[in-house]
Amino acid sequence: MSTIENYMLETPEKMLEIIEKAPELFREIKKASINKIILTGSGTSYHSGLQMSRQLQHLLQMEVVAMYPFEMNEDTFLMDNEQTLVVGISQGGSSYSTYNAMKLAKSKGCLTASMAGAEGAFIDEVADYILTVYCGEELAGAKTKGFYCTKLNLLLLALSIGLEQNRLTLDTFTEKVEEVKKAAEHFKGVYDASEEWIEQNKERLANSQEIRITGPANNYGDILESALKLLETMRCPVTGYEFEEFIHGIYNAIDEKSTVFILDDGSEPRSKKMKEVLSEWSETIFLLTTYESEHADLVLPTIQSSDFLTFNFIIPLQLICAKIPSLRGVDPSTPKDPQFHMKLGSKKFNK
């Protein structure tokens, strides 16, 4: 079993631990006067913020936006910033770009919080509130466990603030936490179904030359994260698009070399037709659904709540990252150049 697989299998337990630690972790920040939240980070960290931003905004009824650190500059903070919270996310906690974005925000009067995957992180130095993601060690270059745990930490932050500020009821708070626990319970079942399907299709998957992923807007952050993980580990061209964006031009690039994953949670009635049309050009068009369908290549036994599907939906794509690269002569747990960040000066520590 690969390192990535071990980390994935730890995820449900770590999610429950994070829920247990949330009251103490958010005890101080929930009292802060906040009316806007900016989530910032790169790569997987950005995707976690993007994936959760819509749900957080709905729960809190305040502006919540995800931004790359490079998007943030002096003009980002033109208004009164005293009630703006900037959350810097970095799995290893040593990203210079995230650190610098938080430092800029702080200089403009914002509140700052850090979310790193370990205590004593570099980005903690510029944080008013340290909101460690207690996911445990994850040494693989391609992060999986940390992605789920960061998304959960963001959700629990919003629930804590919402309850304290009377933006949501105790019943809603309790309901959301219970839904997360249900999603954690579904994790292993989705993992097992994905593992069986991957074994059946491993030769076709191993021969992938270029990969496209498309799916619903509600899971756009997850789609981008899937593309990043597949690119990191399969080491071939990979891109991810929301369904409507895929229709606007991307389909032109699909040919016999293309592998396409269509994620369908039942919200897009054209998914079946998309598979049908693309299958005229490629034999590796895969429809992954969360509901029973005779047209699906893989039906995932996920939680059915659309808000919490994010804790189950991309398990098969992450598991491909763990199992298939070795068939291509690649160790998926080790970056192509382990010293890359040190050479480029992009991180304080090589995490």
C-alpha cells in the first residue's frame, strides 16, 4: 500500500478528531468582530478555500472569497479593513507567498489567522489567531488527507463564528456537524468502490496521455484539486473545468488520446449526453455519479447532501494518483525534484 493510500485511509479518523478539537481551537477567534473573510493560499490550499467559500458565505451571510496570494496587493484593501479576516492556508506552513499576503493584510488593518497542517508553522508568525489543522503528518508530496481536513477546519471556523454572532442557530450548527460525521462514515465505502473500479481499469488508466476533468460548479474547487493531484502524480497534461466552461471550447481538444472524467451529482442533466458525444472521439470517457445510473462507469456510495459531497466525491481520482503512477514508473509520493522549493526559494522549509 502506498504512502498516499495510508494517508487517505487516516482521513475519517482525523476528521472526527478535528471536530472534537474545534471548540478550543476557535474559542477566541469566534468572538472577533468579523464581517468579511478572505481565504488565501496556493495549490491545494487555495482549492480548499475555493471549494468551501460558497458554503461559508451562505452559512454566515457575509462576503467570503478565496484568493491566490499573488492576487492580493495594496488595492485589495482600499476600504475599512478592521473587520476583515484574512486566513492564510498552507499545508506545510512554510509558504513565503502566503506569509507575505498575510503580512500585507495585517499592515492594512486586517485580522489574520493561519491554517497550517502542523504547530509552530512559519505562517503562524504573522497570525493573530493560530488555527492549526490537526490532520497529522503528511509527508507525501501530493496531499490528500490535508485537503479534506483543511476544508473541515474552514467549515468549523464558519460554524463557530456563525453561532457566536447569531448568524445561525444551534440546530443548524449541530445538523452541519452531524452531516460531516456522516460523510466521514461514507469515506471508506467510496474508497473501496473506487479501488475495485481502478483495479478493473488500471491498464487504460495507466496509458493516459492527457486528462480532462469536468463537473458541477458546487465542486469546482474539488475539480481543480483533482486536476492538480493527477498532474503531480501522473505527470502528463491535466486540466479541470466546471461543466459549462468545458462546453465553451474545451471539447475541441478531445481526441483518441484523451481521458475524460465527468463528475455528476445529479445536478447536471446533460452529463449523460456529454459522455455520449465525447465517446465518439475517445474510448476513455468515464462518467462518475453519486446516484444509480446505467450510463455510469462508476457509481459512488457517497453521502447525498450536496454541501458535504466534497468530503467524498473525488476519492476515486485521488486513489488513481496513489495506484496508477507506479505502473508508469513514477513514485507518486515523491516530487520529481524534492529540493525544488529550496532551489526556487518559494518556501522557508522544504514542506
